Amino acid sequence: MHVSFPIPKELESYIESQLQSGNYASAGEYFLALLQHDQRRKEAQAKLAGLLQEGLESETELVTPEYWQDLRRLILGSGQ
């Protein structure tokens, strides 16, 4: 697929600075990285929305200092 679209001058200079930084070999590579980042961000948002919905639909649980201590142990390991 070949895509072509106009770029405003101020963005053109920004893209050029990204290429000069050495992080990207071409404008195409830079745009590909942007698209991949956007895709990962949207996938993460969808996953978060699902987890939030799952939490809203789950049973409630009393949150006590012991609960937080147990959770820390679970996440950080028993050495904490």
C-alpha cells in the first residue's frame, strides 16, 4: 500500500528533526513507528476498559490494611 498526504510545514520540520536524530532512517519508518505505537495504545486502552468492566461486575471486597499487605506480598514477593 502506498499512502500520500500533505504535511504542514511545521510538522515537516519536526519530521526532519526526527530523521536527523538518527532514530529513523526514513519518513516512512517514522510513520510506521507512529502507527505501531497508536495500535499498541488502542489495544492497551481496550484491555484496560475490559479489566475495568470486569472489576465493576465483580463482587465487592473489604479493603483493609491487611488486604494491602497481602497484595504487596503477592505482587512484590514474600521478601517484602
